[in-house]
Amino acid sequence: MKIAIVCYPTFGGSGVVATELGLELARRGHEIHFITYSQPVRLALLNANIHYHEVHVPEYPLFHYQPYELALSSKLVDMVKLHGIELLHVHYAIPHAYAGYMAKKMLKEQGIHIPMVTTLHGTDITLVGKHPTYKPAVSFSINHSDVVTSVSENLKEDTYKHFDINREITVIPNFIEIDKNKTDITSECHRSMMATETQKIITHISNFRGVKRIIDVVKVFYEVQKSIPAKLMMVGDGPEKAEAEDLCDKLGIGDKVIFFGNSHEIDKILCFSDLFLLPSETESFGLAALEAMASGVPVISTNTGGLPEVNRDGVSGYLSNVGDVQDMAQKALSILSDDEVLLKFKSNALKVAQEFNIDKIVPLYEQLYRKALKKL
Ligand code: GMT
């Protein structure tokens, strides 16, 4: 199939999922066209089956806001015609499904019928999308998609709860490519560069937005390091970073915390990690948790949104209520204080992650694409 993928090309989870999906579909022989405003961060390798088309938005001083959706829908029309693209897969209702709908309409007028698959990732529903400013446009975009998917059962329920939806929503969870050789969860992974032999390594990766509650990460770590030698790896960048750095200084733990900024070496960092913290206010899925688990790193997360569908309480890690720093610290200690327990959780985390292996999930998208094409 010839498929256009529209996504946010940034470090965010939806962009990562869309990019990995496109790469895997290309490996399976499909022709993939990424249509975004910059090259997706994980799209390192262009090949015969992968094409990237940049959406340019010309700056014009008359416009207070430059009309990206217009530029995107025009680009979609042009690329569909030029490359004979058969299907649009847009990630995020706003603005991508909205722009995709306009492209579909324009193409229809020219006698070209093309289905649109929309994948909901969370922020477009639980955070930004349900704001009254966007709500009607989000409902409209979902209801006018040919196929709608969501990355968790919880996100599907939330979508039906908050919007007036007359479409079936199919849950296709996010996925991960697990290294086939990854059976050795005790490997050294150059951890000696980061910590002493006795120190346990705790990691957090996110875009440091308010919803990630990274202050709770610091507070949990503060409690843990009172009882056991430990280091904290903070990976990512975003609006809450400065406050977290200040708090580390105030608590006198600055020498035990490393702020990496955005990194392309997530695998290496996870390889030497013993525990992953994800205390988010909400997560439709929690791809970062799955990435950790796939590296054999147990997860302490909150019990909100789709997180319980990924992180299994008492198996791959533990779940706590949002903001319950003491509970998270206690659970972290229960895993980290005993090497045998830690090993058990590491191996469980990897096992649970295998349920989300790429070769189980991507065929579900292929089936839906075929269904969408048949519907035309
Ligand atoms: O919250 C983020 O880190 C970014 C955001 C995005 O839109 O890229 O992530 C959302 O989509 C991811 C991929 O499906 C999910 O794993 C995240 O849980 C979800 N974030 C939220 O729901 C807050």
C-alpha cells in the first residue's frame, strides 16, 4: 500500500509511534510518505520505501497566526496526486485529522477517493482537545475519519465520555521493537560510567511538561536515596526542568542527579537503569514506561489513564495514586533494596513488554488499512 503518515515530528510519544510504524511498514514492503513540518527525530534512515515531504508555511505579516492546517491540507492533496498515495494515516485529531478531512474533500472534487485513519494519542483528547476552543473541531474530525484508533482502552473510554462520537474506535496499543537478543537483563551496559557499584540507578524520561509531574520524580528520589545509595538520571527537556534543578539544589542532592537534556541514546541510558519513574498526572498509554520495560527496567508509575494497561501492579513494577510520593518511594525501595527482588521485577518487565512487540501490533494496523480501503 502507499500510505501517507502525518504526525508531530518531535520527541513526543505520538511522533515516535508514528515514525516507528512507518519504518516497520516500509520494511514490510509498503511505500510510506511522511508529511510533516520537519523530519521526524527518529527518522534517521530514508530508503526506497520511505519518503519525507516537508510542509512549508510561508511567513506572511498579515497573519497573526500562520495557517499550518491550510499548508498541510494543500501538501496532502499535492502528494496524494503526485505519488498515487492510497491512504492517509494521521496521528492526532487536531490539527491533523482536521487538515486530512479538508484534503479528502478537495481530492473528492477531483474524483480521487482516499480513506483517512485517525489515531488518537491522548493530548488531543484528555488535555488540549476537550477545551471548549477545540472540542467541536475534535468531535468533527473524529466523526469524519473513516477509521479511528486509540492507543489504550482508557483513551477510548475518555473519548466517548468527553465527545459526541458516532464512530467505532478500535484500540491498537502502542508497540516496541524488542531486541531479539535481549535476554540478559543483568548486563553491565557501562553503568560504571554513571554510578558506583553499590548505587542503584533510577531514571525518568519525558518532555518535562507539567503533566509529567517531574517534581514528584525528584521528591521520590530524595526519599529513596535516604535509605540506599542511588543516582537519578533525568532525560529530556521542557518547561518544568529549571524548577526540578532548583529543587535538587535545595534538597542537597545535586551531585546525585544528572540532567541529560534530550537524548538520542535512550537505549544506552535504559540499559544501565534499575528503575523507571513515571508519576504523571495522566498518560493515555505511557510509551516511556513501555520503552523502559522493554529494556528490562521495572516501572513505578501512577495508576491513571492507560498506565495500568502497560505497567502491571506488582509484576512489572508498581502503581500509586497521583502525587503519593511516599507510596512511590516505599515501593521503589521494596524493589531496589533486595537484588533478588530487583532481578525478578526486571525479568517480569521484559516479559510484559513482549506482549507489545512490534510484530504483534503492526499487522493490526495493516488489517485496518485494508478494511478502510475496502469501505470506499
Ligand atoms: O505526553 C507526551 O509525552 C507526548 C504525547 C504526544 O502526544 O506525543 O504523548 C501521548 O502519546 C503517547 C503515544 O501514544 C502516549 O504514550 C502518551 O501517554 C501520551 N501522553 C499523554 O497522554 C499525556
